[in-house]
Amino acid sequence: MKILVCISKTPDTTAKIAFTDNNTKFAGDGVQWIINPYDEWYALVRAIELKEADATSIIHLINVGGADSDPIIRKALALGGDEAIRVNSTNTDSFNVASQIAAIANEGQYDLVLTGKETIDYNGSSIGGMLAELLDLPYISHAIKLDISGNEATVVREIDGGEETDKAPLPLLVSCQKGMAEQRIPNMKGIMGARTKHLQVKEPVDAEILTNVASFELPAPKAGVKLVSPDQPEELVRLLHEEARVI
């Protein structure tokens, strides 16, 4: 089985966020960059588990980004990817990114394409659906379990109030979330081996850019804590009703 795993570079969740150029660009100076957790912990690790169950499987990684994405690609190779492709583009428009991935996926003729349910910086959750449409593949989103038997996949996904089990033929595209797999840490053998694994850089194909960032805005600072005396329950109720608006 030939598997393609989409990986993105995102800021560490503890990074201090700031913007430049009149709040139109993310200020990346001093930020620790990581593999998007949904891509790493769930999509990539599940691909590795599938390969462990079938040693004939091959895992390719794809990233759409600049040369500053190479360190996180090497980490993904250290975890268990066999080789990687980076499309040399820094465009963040979802349709353009999906188009770049689709061009590579069409060339590779993959049996299974895996991606995280969303990236933790933009939280758009849009790449999977766009990519499935561009590739004309069946698509199952927000998956928490994935098993392959022959040419058929059994996928469990979360729905409102429960779970849904789907069956679909390969080739298939699945977006993954918590529950799909457990986080792994690269071992020394993987880290050393990643240095020699092939990382191919390709130039982007011509594709439409449908959206541009107009501006970013930080959330309002958190208000201070208000203390209410235990002998003033009426005041507590008033604050919860009029200010917090939770009752």
C-alpha cells in the first residue's frame, strides 16, 4: 500500500503570537515551529502503524512550504516516513495548497491519503475536503479509527452525540483527529536515518488563489477575577447573569 501523509508547519502552542505589516502577517521571529499535531500524532503515526502491519507499505510525506519547513519534514522522516516532497510555496490560500498537494498525489497514484483534521494555527479544516474533490476520491473526515483489509477501509468518525462507522474502497482520503493513534517520539536510529532519506523539492503548479488575509486580530485581554463575598449570593447571581451571561 502506498500512503501519502500531508504535514504542515505550525507554531508551538506555547508561542507568543504577534503580527506585523499592519496586522497582515504573522511575526515568526523567535517562534518555535513544530509539525502540526493533528498531522503528526494522528495521521502520520497511524500511517506508520499500518506500515508496521504490512511491511510492503510505503509512506511518502508532502509539505507545501518554504525551506524553513525542512526541519519539521526531517522530524517526520525520523518518525517513520520513507521519503518526502516539499512544494516550494508559502501561499496559505487553502485552495492553492490543496491544488499543490493534488498535483503530487495524482503523480504518485496513492492508495491512501491522510491529513490532520485541521492545522492549529488557522483551524480551517478545509484542505481535506478540497483535496478529495480535486482528486475525485471518497472522503471521510474527523476519523478516530482506521483499519485496512484488502482493498477496503473501515473508518470510525465522531458525529454529534456518538460515532459513525463507514466502509469505503481504496483509494481513499481521510482526515484524522484525536483517538486515531498515540503520539510517538523519534528514536536515535530514526533521527540518524532521516538525514539520508530523500527530500525532493518541487516548484508549485499554477493554481488559483481564492483568498487573501485582510488582517489578523488578537483576542481581547482576559479580564481580572472578581471576588464575591460568601454572604452576597445575590451579587454573584447578578454578575453571572448580567456580565458573564452564563445564566
